[in-house]
Amino acid sequence: MKLYAPEYYKKFKCIADRCEHSCCIGWEIDIDETTYRKYQKFEKGYGIDIKNSISLEGGAHFKLCENEKCPHLDEKGLCKIILNVGEDHLCNICREHPRFYNYTAVAEVGLGMSCREAAELILSSQNYDVFEEIGEVDAVEDEVGFDGRAERAKIYRILKSESDYKTKLERIYREYGLDSGDDSEWLEIIGSLEYLDASHRDLFLTYSSKNRPEGKNDYLERALAYFIYRHCTEAFDEEDFACRLSFCLFCERLLASLIASQNSASLADIAVLASIISEEIEYSEDNTEALMY
């Protein structure tokens, strides 16, 4: 199956020790079965440290250290597995992050905004609607009759039109029979979510659909295009697409509200807020489902 990616995808590169929000801290890092078997073959050197760092409770994963750091993160912020035994010994989740995949008639790969470097790249890229073939993957075409990619393209054409951003949003809401809902209901759901960082609950509870920043519409448009790319592409029918789109529009409103409430002005500051939304919502199936359904 052919693999496609947004035009900006190839520009991404992990900044490793220069990252101020390491993906090696605060996450339980699961080890896939193939990599686990590879680790079990180690008999000397740093391989022994890797084997000793694994817990099998609830499935194979690395036992986090103080401050929830991966045991293989060194004092410089570099991965000791890569340094000692090579990048080909990374488990799948470490090798792929922050990438995600869509599988329809073709395969698509994207970058998750939980990574702040990826978030800055996404929010600064104008050509979010341009895709390039970058290779092939071993996957089978789905048998869903609904074409989420085509529906996504319709929305991208609206976003790329000459209208002002407010008019574009109004058209999307109108054409898909959606509205922003009642803020009190959204706030109730926000308060019930599970958070990696408890302070983010208070941040999200500042949400108001009426609180939108001035002069940040380009960033919000690109963020919305990203959310749609990630969450709407694999929809299985029109109703499912509309449900997923409603979720994406909520994420756009939440980002707009946070930018306004935090008086965020720079790309870097806005990328931080986008990454917080991504890691607290997109990377939690429970939170995504609570807001989507």
C-alpha cells in the first residue's frame, strides 16, 4: 500500500537533548513483543541493564525512575539504548513517536502535536492540504465504503477559500449540521477527564467558546486541519465523520480559548498549548471518547 504524508512531514527531526518537553518523561513506555524477544537475547553489556529495567506487570514496559523518567534517559537527555546498542533496538513506540497512521484506500502518516517540535512545524505550515507519496507499507486497504479522505478534502477547500476565518468556520458548522454546544456541558466533561498533569484540568476549565484571540487565525486554521487529518480520515460513514468533526472543532475552540486566556503571542507559546491539548486528550483513548461521543 502506498504511504502518503503532509508536505511538512519530511522536515521533522527529533531535537533529542535540546527538547524542553521530553517524550521520555511522564509516559509508561510499552514494549512490543518483537522488541521484547530481542531484548531477552542480550547476555552482556548494556543489554543486561535493558533486561533489568523491564516490568511485566500489565504487559512488558520500562519501569520509570524518579520523576517518571525512562530508565534509559541519560543526564544529557539522550537515549542510552541508542547510544549503547543502536537505534534498531528501540521498541516500536519509541521509534515511531510522534507519528500516527491512517489506513483507508491508502496509508497516511502524520505527526502528533504532543511533540512541541512537531506542533511548531504543523502550526507554521501553510500547505497542510498538500500530500506527498513517501514510500509503501505492508497494509491492506479497508473495506469501508465511505471516503473520509474525500470529505476531508472538502473541508480543506473551505479552509483554503478566500473567506475570512470566521466565515469559513460558520460554513463548516452549517454544512455538517453542527454547533458549538453548551459551554457548561463541555466544562462538565472537561472536569471529568483524567489528566497526566493535574494543573491542566484548571487550565482547560478556563474554556469558553466565546473567548477567541485576535490575529491568531492562521495558527487555529492549521491546528483544525491537523485535528481533521488525524481524527476524521478513518470515519466509516457520514454520521461518524460528523461526530469526529465535532470533536475536532471542540479542540480548535479549546485551543482558541487557551490562547486568549493565556495571552499567548508567539508560535512557541501557542505550540506549547497545542501540545498540552494533544497529550491530555489525543493520547488518551478515554478522554477522546468522552469528548467525541
